[in-house]
Amino acid sequence: SAVISQKPSRDICQRGTSLTIQCQVDSQVTMMFWYRQQPGQSLTLIATANQGSEATYESGFVIDKFPISRPNLTFSTLTVSNMSPEDSSIYLCTTSRAREGTQYFGPGTRLTVL
Amino acid sequence: AQSVTQLGSHVSVSEGALVLLRCNYSSSVPPYLFWYVQYPNQGLQLLLKYTSAATLVKGINGFEAEFKKSETSFHLTKPSAHMSDAAEYFCAVREGGYNKLIFGAGTRLAVHP
């Protein structure tokens, strides 16, 4: 398994501001994923971040709103830009090392936008 | 494209009773399937996974799931529920060769005395 840490663990932000979430993995991994879990909902994949290339975004998510960086094989950041209350969610970073795609989840970042 | 359907957004059982959480999948290729559990205010924890080996998969905390290709199902069971099993359970399928997971809507399990 992989050990994943995220910072911050939670934050309360004002409308119109931006927040950058950091994700650190305890070993080198090729693929990292960012998910969003809105209140009472399931998980939705935002994007896949590979080191050395642009992130691949899922339908409904755009780079201007959710810019992602992947500077090395153990670290990634997700920025939630120009936030609105609808962005209030848990944001989760994951990675996968196993052939079958088992994903290991970090503790998540609980974001509240006022 | 792969998809997952979890039947029943809420399931309630008595302590000691059988737990059955349903998951049906849609996949054009042999699927890799997963069950995750999320306890209140915590992250997701892997319960078990099916990776085309044995069709009956045993996981942590006494849970198991059986892969049935003919029924496109991967239902999660536990013979005897404990109060500590109360949580949200998510079924997921791996999409293609990209290692990204498609999650079902989740089932909230309540266990009452």
C-alpha cells in the first residue's frame, strides 16, 4: 500500500479566493488522481496527474478552475480557483501502484466555502 | 464505458444479522472491482478487491464478496453485523487500462441493537 498525506486537512475559505491542496506520497508513483466528494455524494474523478505531462481532466472539470501540478514522482497539488459555495467538498488525492489499479486514498481535505 | 450501480442508498440491519450490499457493474472488458468503506469523517479504506483470480474474495473485518459474471454482480456480504460496521460503502470498477476508478453512489449501512 501507499501512505498518502494531504495538507491542509480542512479549511474554510471566502468566496472568490483560491486554495491549493498538497498531496505527498511516501514513495515514487507514476499516476496520481484527484477526486471530489460533495456532501452526501459519491466520489467523482477530477483529473489524473502524471509526472512530466499535463494533467488529464474528466468531463466537467477544466484546468482554469482546477489547475494541477506534478513536479516530481511523490508530490502533487490541486488548486481550487475562484471558489464558490458549490466547491464545498472533500478533495481526495490517490495513487495506484498495483497492476489491477488498487487506489490508496489520503485522508482528504475538507473544504468549506462561505 | 464502465459503470457501477449500487442498489439501495440506505440499508439497515440488526446487530448479528446478515449484511448484504448490492453492486452491479457494466464493463466491456473483464473488470477489476473494489469495495471501499468510509467511516464518518474519515477517508476511504479498501475492504477487498476482485482481480480475476478467485471469484469469492475475502476482505478485512469479516467481509467478503462474490464475483458473478453471469449476473454482472459483485455483492458484499458479512454473516453477522457489528455496530462498528456502520459506515458508507462504495463499490468501484477500474476503467480500462487507465487505473482510474468509477464509483457507485454508495450505500449507507446502519446497524441497530
